Amino acid sequence: MSQIGSFALLLALGLSAYSFLAGLLALFGKDAVSARVGETARRAGIATFGAVLLAGIVLVVSAFNDDFSIAYIFHHSNRDLPAAYKFAVLWSGQEGSLLFWSLLLAGYGFVLRLRYKTDQRLFAYASVVIASVQVFFLLILNFAAHPFAIMQGSLPQDGSGLNPLLQYPEMVIHPPMLYLGYVGFTVPFAFALGALIMKYPGEKWIQITRRWTMVTWCFLTVGVFLGAHWAYAVLGWGGYWGWDPVENASLMPWLTGTAFLHSVMMQEKRGMLKVWNMALIFATFLLSMLGTFLTRSGVISSVHAFAQSSIGTWFLVFIGLTLAVCTFFLVANRSHLKTEHKLEAVVSRESSFLFNNVLLLAVCFTILWGTFFPIISEFVQGHKVTVGPPFFNRVIVPVALLLMLLTAVGPLLAWRKTSIESLKRNFLFPAIGAVSIGVMMIVFGVRPWEDPSYFYASLAAVLSALVIFTVISEFLRGGRVIAAKTRQNLFAAMAHLCHRNTRRYGGYIVHFGVALVVIGILGTPFNKEVEKEMGFGDKISIGPYTLVCQSFTQDDNPNYGNEWAIINVFRGGKQITTMYPERRFYKASQQPQTLPRIYPSFREDFFLVGDLYLVYEGKNDTTGRPIIKAHVNPLVPWIWIGLIIMVFGTIVALVPNAVPVQVAATVPTRTPAQVGAVD
């Protein structure tokens, strides 16, 4: 099997190299021969997908067949590993994840090359750019991180097993989502670079790539949030975001991609920010590559990263060459990117998009600086200085609050210029609603003046409410107009309104989801935790809950041994659930793993929903009793609800607009007497 996989990767390298070189030659000619060469390059790119797919299938089949003669399978699988995780072996290690990346890129290229008739020359440029990226990854797979390398010496009877941290259902979904986002940004990058090189007229390249970009952004969004949920549900520290370098690496291209999706509307509507948008999409692709470098180079330690490897040099060279090419064409063809209009007023939708971009880039730069500060400090001072969550929170939280304000105000602004009277009229209902939320928080006991974290949480709640009420007011205002014209009920009119401008109103739904995410995050200052050794009948009181240890026990499975506690949960004197925090010891890898148990209190307090979070810390060696750590994390489930709404909003924005309904004018009927009188 390894020979087939190795041959498939070598064949894929040859095909992608031909697709790149032949495609490049075809771009310089305009005769029939060049056209035929370009067609062979396109077909070679399509065939690349088949070759890489074959290599991926071989690796997965080898995992299911327990072929431990392949070093990668030996290090990342074992005989008793469940089937779902054997499939996930494809992306669970260094070499396999690079193969998976190459497979996704080949898949994107496959779809792109099948749709080449949309604009053959622009697609040919994009195809060449994608082929060049594909060549880079296949060079690594063939010469630096070979997934089909053979074990030396005697054939092992069993493998080392998959990392226990990855043996969680979400890890079957999270990496593919994240990689679909990372890899997917190659497509708008390829079109942008191709359009810049060929001095493509107009904004058609943006229209072609709009759905590519939105789908990719959605994948990356899901990947980032699933990673946060995995950290919350598996690592057992009670949180979901620790500003880990690899977490940061996934967030940075998301920020620049979000900025691009906003600012590109200014180019479509007003012909503005052309250089800025090119720079943004280039930065998004380069940050995706940088994230891959951080994960695989070992230059920065992370619980999410792979082992230290020499392939970091490959990525640095590729990032450097890509940056040089992008900078060269951006400077050389800058005259092609002249803006058509200028900013006419500060109070306008253009200015809100511009400020939005500045703030998103400020957050991105802060994260980039904080992530690489250990490397910079070691180079300057000779020893590493690591910055932690306090640094990121101190800088990013105020900027994020400003972003929420812009998210609320932006939809109320008109293009070019907005009158103060119009802003007052549109802003009145959302402002009253938001202020009411702030007053209610104070009435129910939140004292923002007592602690800075309470102040920021209160301000975040008010701004999130402002966003929510703004979105509601936009739907209501437009729905009333449609209802008056079509005589539909208000809900049907709002659905029709949304279908008439899916991009706009889908974006509003995404903003609504973002507001819910912020609401989920603002509960952090109110978190509580208690740690206690618990025997039979022992109790812990935390928040509104009383925890009673009913029992603790252990078991043995082929893949792992485990022990857990049985905890009855009471609220108001009534038992509401039983929880089973667990600790496992995986036999193949000889590694322990803690599995927290989480109870979201939807039934008790839907709007103030929070999580009861229990961790089995281990046993006291002296008493033999388990140590339980309990957390109450208010509002956290709203983060995951917000993600669902963000995905729904993106799907709505991808739906084509409906044709506006034509409402015929009603002609009053006249009686015969009236007709006679007129005649």
C-alpha cells in the first residue's frame, strides 16, 4: 500500500508542476497552440485531484488495516482505536495533515477548473496560482514530510495510538472545518493575484469570488469555534480561549477575511479601497500560511501544535516568495487600482466600513505581535518573554467594544452621507432598548463601578443589545414597507424582504449571531470555581447548585482504562441531573486524559443560561477519594448558539436574490350607472 501512496504523490507532483508550467507558458501566447497547451494544463490540474485523492484513500485504508509498517500509521493509530478516529488519522499528525491540506486544495482547484468557462483567461491565471501552491505542498510531501515512510527494523505488533486529546468526536469535524477555511482562502487569493497581474478591468473578479470567500469564511468560523469548544470540553481548565499561539493563528486570517468581506463592498458600490482590498486578501492568505507554519515548525510551544520539525524552513521560504511576488505586482500595477471616489462624509456607511477595517486590523496586529513576542524577545534579549491573556485582554477588549458599536451603527448609515435627522430617527428604538438593558443589569445587582471587568461586561451587554435591537429594527422597518405593498403579514413580509436582498439581511443575521457570542463571552467575570476532595455523601455548594458525591468507580476497556465519579446535582432542594466527570488512561500512548462533564441549565434559566462544569482531577493517594473541581460559567452556551446563527446568516447571504414581486395597481370597478354618467 505504501508504494501505491508514494507513487500517487509523485504523480500528483508531476501533474501539478506541469499544470503550473504549461499554464504559465499558455498565458504568454495567444495562438491556437497556446490555447491547446492551456487546456492540457487545466486537465493536468484536474488529474492532480485524482492522484492526491488516491494517496489520501491509501493512507486511510492503511489505518483501518492496521498497517504499522507505515511509520505514520504506527505513530498515530493502534488496533483498538475506534473507527471514527482511524479515519481522523488522516489529519491527526504532521504528514497526514499536510496530505489532507493538499487534498482539499486539489479539490478546490478541481471545482474551479470545471467552471473555467465563466471567464477563461481570469480562471487560467487563478489556476496557475493554485497550481503553484499545490506544487509547494506536494514538494514537502514527497521530500520533507513523507506520509508513507516505512518503519525500520522488525514490524511492530501495535501502534503508539492517537493522541488522547484528539480522541473526542469534535476532532473528527474541527480540523476539516479549519482546513477548509485555511485552504479555501487560496481561491480568492488566486483570483485577486491573477486579476492584478493581468490588470483585469472592473470588479468582476470580486463578484466571481464572493461566494468562494463567504463559504471559506464560514468554514473558518466554524473551525475556530469548534476549536474553542474542543478546548472547553476536553482540556478541563474550564475555559474556551486561552490566547494560545495556535488559537491566535486561526483567528488572524479570520479577522482579515472579515475585514475583506466588509471593505470589498465599498469597491463594488463606490470603486474605493482597491489597493486596500488587494492587500487584505493577500494578507489573509499569508496569515493562513503563517498559521500552518506555527502549527508545524515548533518555534512556539502549544498544546495544539505538532512536534518540532524542519519543514518550518520550507514555509518561511514560501511565505517570503509569496510576499515578494504580491508586493511586486501591487507596486508595479498600482495605477490600475486607482480609486474612483473619495470619502465624502464621516457619517456614512463608507466611513463605518473603513473604521471597521482599521479596528479589525488593530486586533490582528496585536495578536500577531503578542504571538511572536517570545521569538522577538529571545532574538533581542537572549531569552524568551511570553505574554499571556492579560496583555491580549487589556488591548483587545476595548477595541472589540468599539467594533460592536460600529456593528450596531453601520446598518443605520446611508452610502455617501447620512443626515443627523435620519440617524436620530433610526437610532432611537435600538438606543432605548440598549439603555434599558444596562439599567436592568444594575437593578439586578451588577455594579460596573466596582470592578473594571464588571464595567467591560456591562458595556459589552449594552452594545450587544444595541446590535440586536438594530437588526430587529431594520427587519421591522423594511418588513412594514413590504407588508403595506403586498398585504402580507409582517413575518412573511420580513422573509420576503430578506429574500430580496439576501446578502444584506444575511449579514444582519450574522451580526445578530456575533452579538450573542459577545453575550456569551461577557459572563466570564462572573465565573465561579470550587475544588474539593469528595467521598461518599460529601457536598459542594457552588452558585445555585449543590453537588453530592453518590459514588466513584473505575472500568477497563481495550483502548483505555478509566475512573469516574457519580455526582448528583441539586438546585433548590430538587435533583436536576447526575453527572459523571471522568479520567482515562490510554494504553497504547500511555497518556492520561481528563474528560469534563458539562450541564447547560437551559431548563432553569434560558436567558441567563450557564454551564455547570465538573472535572475529575484524580484521586488523593492517601485517602483514595476523588478530587472534583466544579465551575459555574454563566452565559457560555450563548457562544455556541451565536455560532449557529452566524452560520445560518451566511447561508442566507449565499442564496440568490429573489425577483421583486410586481404588485399590480388596483383599478376600482364602476357600476353601470357610473359608466353612463361618465359617458
